[in-house]
Amino acid sequence: MKRDLAPPPEGTLIPSAGTVAGLRAIDSTGARFELRVGESVATVSAALIAEYQLAAGKVLTPSEAEGLSRSVCRLRVFDKAVALLALRARSARDLRTALRRRGAVAADANAVVDQLQELGLVNDAAFAQAVAQGRANASGMSRRRVSQVLARKGIDLRLADQAAREAFEGVDETDAARAIAERRLRSLGRLDDAVRRRRLHAFLVRRGFSSDVVRRVLDELLRGHRDD
């Protein structure tokens, strides 16, 4: 994976001392601007322009250049995080991990995720509820399995359990296991009883159904299948 957020080896994007050679908007909203200092080019926000009073001809001091460079690096991480969220929702931990894999330093990744949580763009509770409901409706997973899936996505265990419990409220897991086992059984018709049972058992266990539910469903379905 390309580490496009890794800071430059010298640790700064802006020359330690230089003159602003140009500043122009690079999107229609006026949210981002191209800043030129000497031969260097960086993207800045309106907030950074105001904070550093950036304008063509302004001479940056070494301390200003260092602070602006750190801010530019963090802005790059913020923009990458927003782009990742535009592709799909993520948990806070998942987003931090994705940013770090792309080269963001830990301080920037953590600060950006915290900022996005404050803005409501990253919300683990809402994310967990949406994922749990989707899996409960469409995937044929058990409540326990959905909770495990959420935990792997970085959701706190208590929050994952709560979201899974709410998604499966009113759902009879025996009925759910029976429904997906019946569909699976159709593809196992040519196998003998022992192999069929073994494969159905593994299939249901992988989806997190308890041993009692699995045994009950298999006894019912395979007995009916033999009777046919």
C-alpha cells in the first residue's frame, strides 16, 4: 500500500524560512488552497491562511514555517480520512489503522479521528448498529457471530454486544439457523448422511450458532431429509 501520508525525511513540507510566492483556491468551495513557498507546494485551509496570515510576499520565520508544516501534514491526514469515510463507514480504530498504514504518524491519526468524532463523522455506536442490523437481516449469522465481527472492526465489546442484541431482538436463532441450513442442504444432496451432517455442522458453527441450536437443527433437517 502506498504510504502517501508519510512525512518527508526532513520532517517539514515548508522551507525553514522563505517567502510566500503564491496562494490560489484549488476547489470551488474555497476550502483548500495551493500554497507556494519557494519551490515547495502545499495544500492549506482557510483556517491556516487566517492563522498564519498567509499572503503573497509574506516572509515566514523559521518557527512559523515549522508550525505551518506540521499543520499541513495534519490537514493531509484529515483530507485522507474524509476520503476514506466517503468510501465506507468505519469505526474509530479502523480509521486510525487505515491512516497509519498510509504513513500518518500516530499523533496526527489520533488527533484527526478525535476531530471527526467531535464532528459526528465517526460514531462507533451508530456504526455498530448499522453493521449489526445489516448482518442480522441478510447474512444468516448468529447474534454471537455478529458481535465478533463488530469486535474485529474495532468496536468495544460491550458496545458490540449491545448492538448485536438490539439487531436480533425478536429473532429466533433456531429459525434463523434452520433457514440457512435448509438452503445449504440443497447443495449437499449427493453426499452421504455422515458427510452431509459434518459439513452442515461446520457451516452453522462458523456462523456462530450455539452447539444446542446446531444439534437441534441438524437432527430435524437430516431426519426429514432421510424420510424423503
